[in-house]
Amino acid sequence: MVKNPSGAPESLDPSVLQRETDPAALGFATAAKIPDIAGLIGQDRAVDAIRLAASISHRDFNLFVLGPVGT
């Protein structure tokens, strides 16, 4: 959160809240051209955490997963 000199939060411009990708830079015309990938790439710890959380029967259990930006 950005704060002004008085310490109050400032509004963020919507343009900083999204990433834009040029579709032409992706190298394929439709998703049908993308080869299938088995599993999740680089998410072993997250998948293990989700499996553990799913196995806990307590009603008020929360799961927090943290990883590198963009994953």
C-alpha cells in the first residue's frame, strides 16, 4: 500500500494492478496448439499443503500458501 506524506493510504492506479500480455508474443494461435503438461510445474510444496489442508477435518482451518511472485 502506498502512503502519502501524512501517512494516509493513497489510491492505486488500476494500471498497476494488472499485467498485460501481447497475444502475438505467446507463440501460438489458440490454446488447442499448446501441448498437455502432466501435473503442476514447480508447485510441489503448494500441492502438499493443499493435500494436508484437505485432510484436516476441523471446520475453522485456514490454508495460506506463499510462493514466488507470478506463480
